[in-house]
Amino acid sequence: MIILGVFALAVAACSGGDNTGPERLSLNGTWSQSGDLKDSATGDSHIHVGTFALTQSGDNFSGSGEQSGFCSTTTATTYTGPLADPTPFAVVGGVQVDREVTFHRDICDYQGHFVAGRTDRLNGTATCHYTRNNVDYTFTGQWQATKQ
């Protein structure tokens, strides 16, 4: 009987009354983002920086993004392709499951995750498809975002 009483006291002491637990992961807000992508067929590369402004409802999210940067060929010629166009774009089809996220923009698909132990940092991969000057491009690589 004494052991049962001590156990009940220990459970009550450990449970606390503040209901604090792990912080809910939220994508709401503005995120600084960047990417480093490469087209394996042409060897062209693309580097960009920008922002995502996201609104989350449950496991789904959407918003807008913008970015600027440059693309370069294997001969170091730089050009402004669709990935470096500063025109805002829609972020659609966003889904968060636990620490994993997926979302899309007009020419790109993103997959990623919250960095272990962080609620303000995402890392992942992106694949972007477009045609420019009758050449089909498929850029793939890394992207990251940090909540502002």
C-alpha cells in the first residue's frame, strides 16, 4: 500500500500542471530560402536566394515565394532563367507530416524536413523542370530555409 502511494505521488509530481510538451512544428511565417541546383544533362547550375511566405492550416500549407539568382553554363556564361526570375510565385499543395514537408511551385517540386532539434530550419531537395530556347532543363539539388 505504501509503495502504491509513493508511485501515485511520483506520477503526480512528474506530470506537472502546465501541459508543456514538444513545440508544435509550424510553417506559418516568412522563411529565408536558398537553393543550389544543377542540370545533369547540360551541366548548367543555378544558385538563388529568396523568401517563402507560408500559411498553415492543420497539415496543409500554401503561400507565395520569390527569389533571385543566376544560372550558369559549363563555360561560365551566366543567364537569367525562370529559376532566377524575381517574379513572385504561388506555393501550393504543401503538406507537413511530422517533420517532413512537401510542396510545389509552378516549375518545381520540393521535399524536405525540419532539421533535428530545430523548429526554424528546413533542409531538402528540389527538382525543377522548364524549357528555354528549345532546351529542356531538369535542375535538381539542395534547398534550405530558415524562419525569420
